[in-house]
Amino acid sequence: MLALLSVSDKRGLVEFAQGLIGCGYSLLSTGGTLEALKAAGVAARKVSTHTGMPEILGGRVKTLHPKIHGGLLGRPTLESDAREMAEHGIEAISLVAVNLYPFRETVARGASRDETIEQIDIGGPAMVRASAKNAALVTIVVDPNDYGAVLAELQADKSVSEKTRRSLQRKAFAHTAAYDAAIAGWLAEQEGEAFPDELSLPFVKAQGLRYGENPHQRGAFYREHRAPAEPTVAFSEVLQGKELSYNNILDLDAALGLVLEFADKPAAVVIKHNTPCGVAVADELEPAYRRARAIDETSAFGGIVALNREVDEKTATALAETFLEAVIAPSYSAKAREVLGARKNLRLLSAGPGLAQTQATPRAQLDARSVSGGLLVMDRDAVEPPSEWKVVTRRQPTAEELEALRFAWKICKHVKSNAIVFAGPRELLAQAGGQTSRVDSVKIAAMRGGARLQGSAVASDAFFPFRDGLDALAAAGAGCVVQPGGSVRDPEVIAAADEHGLCMIFTGVRHFRH
């Protein structure tokens, strides 16, 4: 029996090779894999010796040879194949362990274009696909984590079961598909093409989920092959607590996206059902969290919290006062871990130091959502700089009002349309969204905010189609408004703002969130 080993990921290689020899296999190998085996005293034959053809073109061509691919694709059980294989001296290869050149890792470390191109594997994917096509006769292993199971079957039964070979076959084609998708995506990035004619998204399964949004729905969580530069839920470290659920992950992503808007100050965000119910900044983290929680204590119960500074003991003590589903932060002090450790079911996630940076961190470039039979893809939304804003009323905003408007506008794009956000300079006061009319959102937010809305700033994600929305927010106590503008009734709305003595700013940019 003949096995071919050619791997860039050498975890478990030597032990696997030794196990194969113990099961009666002879080994073929190439390059660095062969060197690693020989260094460990494992007998293996060089592929070029087997084929009678030397490696050429600086190692670009090693395994692309009929004695390799004939050995992988040949069916000795078929008389015509057996005859041709014998005629050409082709020996069947019944087991292959191949994983591909580290293309994604090369991209991640910022290598040059030329170096990256050289990490596009050709022979490896060809061997994987050939072996997987012939899985009835060939065992193809692309993941070192599968070595143990394969060896166990060989040692127990002298063969690999059909069920295992089929499972490995599926995994092999997924492996090459993701690899090609990563290459296609990188090439598109190099050309500045965000939306290629054919879109391939390489993701790897991070974990299975007990269920999806509801218990009758199946679910799983996938993440990109390489971590993006910005903090993400997908690449955060789970420090404690129950297994993350589908809804936890959605809410954590919403909380993280919003807290990243406030990089320059300690900030706290409380999310419930993908909606911000508390947002505040302060000079220290603990008061920021307490202020955020106090905005809607009822909704904060069972909520998700995002913080943009390391959690210290004081903040941990405050967090422990309320039942929370999960907390995501850059990190946690030892004392904080001790305090929160008493909450065994509380999920703690560490997003890493990028979340604590004092400059805004860029988010991932594309946002994708599934629809029946398709996928919608767009650039991620971004808050434009206030320098583009235009005051359209007679009254100009004060410095404090402008600060509050900026704060409200950052929150607004994270609330479902029609979004209305009342805020002060450092905290959310009330919000409403997901309504079919903007005036209803104003009324609901006003009901939630009550007397504390006096003198507040209001952000609206899109224009006011009628003056009734302006009248309602003025009645609720608002002192200033920021909105995109662009309605045919803008003059009527501006006149209403002037009647109420409000200042109003047009941004020229809307923030729908459906």
C-alpha cells in the first residue's frame, strides 16, 4: 500500500506517518514534508524518485505527473484501468495527506504581491481533488485533526470505512473551495473590486449551535479564515459562561459595532434584541456602564453589554448587580475575573486590545445578508464627519448641543428604521425604531424618555416627510435635531423647527437599517 504525504501544516505529521508504516504503508513525500520525516527517522521516498522526473521550475512542478495522478485516479478494480496502470508502471496510491500552501497566512502578514502569488498552490489542490473524486478507493486527509480517527480505523480494521472516506471527501472539496475563494477574494481586493461577477466567501465553521433563532431551527456559526484588523465577535476569546447562542452572537455583534463608535472615551453599550437600550460615555468605565444601564433598567435585565476599556473590579462589581447574558470587552483584570467568575453562566468575551484603542478602528469592508435564493452585499455603513453637516435653521447649535447631536447620530445608525434617538452629550436618553411611520417612532421614544428629554438632541436616520414628526419631538422637549434632509417638504419642516425655536442640521446622508 502506498501513501502520499505533502503538508504545509505539519501538526501530528510524524506520528501519523509512523502509524501508517505500522499499518503496512510505504510513504511518498515532497519538499519540507520529506525533510521533516527524514529528520524524525521516518522512511519515505521522494516523489521525483517515484516518478523518474525531477522537480522543475523552482519547485513549481513536483507532483503533476501521470504516476501521481494515475495512482490517485486509477481504479485497479476496473479491468481497463488495471491494464493501463500496469502498462505504464503506475502504482495505486490509497491514502493521501495533503494541506495547501499557506496562502491566507502569507496575505495576513502583509507579504508582497510576488511572494503571495508564489503561495498559490497548484499541485496540492489537484491531488486533493483527484483523491476526493476517487474516494471509493482513496482516503484523502486535509486536516491533521483527522489523523487519529483514520489511524484508529486502519489499526482496527486494516482499512478506512466508506462512511469515513465519504466524510473526508466532502471535507476535501470544501477545503479546496475555501482556498480558491480566498485567492479570488484577495485578487479582487488587489484590483479594488468589491463586487466581483462571481462572489465566493471563504468561511470556516467556528462552532455548532444548539439551535438557531428559535429551538426548531438548526444553526451554526462560521467565521472568516483570517481575523480582520478590527475587533470582531467571531475572533473574540470566550473566557467563561454557557455556550454562545445564535441570538447571543447577533446581539454581541450589534453591541460591538456600536461601542466601536466611541473610541475616544470609556463607553458602555447595552443591547436587547439587537437594539440599543443604553449607551453612555464617561471619564471612567464604571460610571459609563452605570449610566448606560440606568437609561432602561428593565431592558438591561438579560441584556448584552459591550465595553471599550479593560474591565476593572469596580466595573465588574456593577456588572454583577444585574442578570446579563454576555459581556464583551477588550480584557478583564484579575480582580474583575474573580468577581464575574461567581456568575458561572455569564458569558465573558475578550475582543482584544484593538477594542481599547483611542482612535476609531475600521470595521470590515462588506456587509452581507441572505435573502431567498440570494445574497445582498454592501459596504458597511459609516458615520460621516460632522464637517459635512449644514445648519438649516435660524438658530445655530451651541457647543454642548453639537456634542449631543454627534453622540445621537452615532447611535442612530444602529437603531432599526424608522430610527429616532434622543440623547445628551454623553448618554442615550430614549430611542425607538422599527415603526412604519417616523412620527410613531417619535411618539414611542417620547413616551419612553418622559421629562428627561427636555433640551435633548434628536437624530433621525432619514428625513421627516411631514412636519408632524418635528412637532412631536418639539413637544417632547427636544432642543436640536440632526437629520439627512432631502424631502420635498424640507422647507415646511425647517419652518416648523424655526417656529419651535429648534436648531436643525442636515447631514446629506441617511442611515437606514432594515
